[in-house]
Amino acid sequence: MAAGKSTTDGVAGDVRPDSAGGGFVAELVRHQRRIYAFIGSLVHHQGDIEDLYQQTCLVLWKKHDQFDGSRDFFPWACGVAKHEVFNYLRKRDHRGRVHLSEQVLAEIAEEHLRTEAEGDARRDLLDGCLAKLREPQRDLLRRCYEGTHAIKEIAADMRISAAALTMRLQRIKQAVLGCLEKSLAAEGRR
């Protein structure tokens, strides 16, 4: 892998907030993995994805003064990314590769954005359901699922068996699932 490149775990071109365009940079940092995934939905070769992500970040930075802070950043950034992907595919010689029309790629991009929006809405519902739990239940979920301690260790700290902790977690998860199902049904999106 070339210098400056990385995988989605440490997305290429990580940007850190600074004083120039701080709000813009904060939004770019907040959405960088989603932008990378969006590009990956249109282009499947890892090297192409990384190059296009880098190029998209450069173009976004050049256009940061054009960003309207009252609008949602992610769709705007994806519009720039889509334009970069289309330009890249037009210019690049893809002998021996399957070609998709710009119309098909645009439909894929729109579907990706719709799916992202649905995912955001579901995450909001999940956050709402988690907020309805008592603090000790939320804390227990965090401790068990943050991945830093084994269930046996947490159970020992709580002076209960691992089986009892597993049952307790199961009851909490069932409560959250029930809340989600009710919330989705109320929105008619089940």
C-alpha cells in the first residue's frame, strides 16, 4: 500500500479539525467513513476507492467555502464524490472490465443515499429506545459490548454468574427490540 493510503479502519486522508473552515472540517471528519463507503458502492477496486476518496477530499476542501452550513453535509459530499467517480470512470481505460452506464451508477448512488437515510433514522430510533433504559442497564450494555472485558470478567465484578449476566443482557436486548418494533410500527416502516 502506498504511503498515505490506508484501509477503511483508518480511512485514507483522515482530516483533523483546524481553525480554517472548522465547521466544514468537523463535518468532513464526522462523515469520512460514510463518504468512503459511498464511493465503494460505485467502484469496487480498493485502489480506485482510495484514490477517489483522496480526490473527493481535495475537491471538497477546495469547495468548502461553497458549502451551505444550513444543509446536510453528507448528501452534498456524496454529490461531489459521485461527480469525481463519473469523471474518473470516463477518463480511465477499463479494458476487460464490465462497464456500467452513468445512469445505472446514479441509481446505485441514489439507492445508497436512501439506505443511509433509513439507517440514520433507525439509529435515531435505537438511540431513543436506549435512552428509555435505566442508566444501570445502559451502563451494562456499554460494558458488555465495548469489547474491552469478557463477560466472565464483568460477571465476576458484579458477583453474579456469567449465565445470570447473559440472561440479564438478553432481557435488556428484548426490551430494546420491543421498543424498536413499536417505534417502527408507529412510523409504518416495519
